[in-house]
Amino acid sequence: MKRIGILSDTHGNLDSKIIEFLSGCDEVWHAGDIGNIDVLTDLRSIFPKVRAVFGNIDGWDVRSEVPEIETFEIEGKRVAIKHICGNPKRYDPSARSLIAEYKPHILVCGHSHILRVEYDKKNNMLFINPGAAGNSGFHKVKTAIRFVMDSGDLRDLEVFELPRKGRMGY
């Protein structure tokens, strides 16, 4: 059994309330737009295992530490993480290629700043976008997700929401 936390689009800001929500997670997955190496360093110092990909705003400091795409197996499920994927109704061409090649049971992405968890019947996989956990962007609420994976079953999915303060936009 593994407790998993997922976040994306921190854009250089790692809120202590999100860290508190993710406490107790065995792994944290970050779906890109980390923002700076300090966020990645902080996550790695707090959680036993961090899996992350870079996003379109990430500089070379982050890109030198994490890949564009992360694929792995956990608790009997294939997982793929990529920052820009689109969504189950309209995947990005590179996401379509990843899905066709790797056939993940779970696809995690970010970029849209819109939290969305949806079962994609066509590709027989769970699509997860945790929304945005940072302060930059159009979203009004910071979000993150946590759940339990146990022998191939994903259960107890919870969503964290925190009203965002400050200036809207980039």
C-alpha cells in the first residue's frame, strides 16, 4: 500500500498548507511547472520519494534534474506523468503517442490549472490533472490531490483546495 500525493504548477511557490495536506504520503508526484529548483529540493527533503517532470516554464536548473516524461509501475499499475497532455476529449499529439506506446493505467498531467479526474474509457485509464498549487495563473483556488494505491486499487482520493491570495495572472 502506498499513499500518493499529486500536485502541479507550483510556479516557484510551495504553500505550507499543501505540504501539510500531503504529509504522510509515501510518494509525491509533481506534474511540471515546478518553477525553480528550490521547490524540488524542498519536496525531496520532506517526502520519501518524489517523481517529477519539467513543464514549459521550467528553466535549465529544473530540466537538468527531472525528465519531460516519467513512466513507471507502482502497485501493479503503469503510470505516465507529462506536463502538457490536453484532456480525454482532446489529447495533445505527444500525449496520444505516449498513451499508444506506454498504455498507462494512470495518466497525470498539469498545465491547464484546472483540476480534473476522469476515467478515459477509450484508453482504459484514469486521467488526473491536480490543477495548480502555486500562485501564478488564472486559477482562484490552489489544489492538490492525494489517494491510496493498494495492490492495483486506487481508493480514498481526496482533493485539497485553498483560496489563492494576491494578484491574478502572471
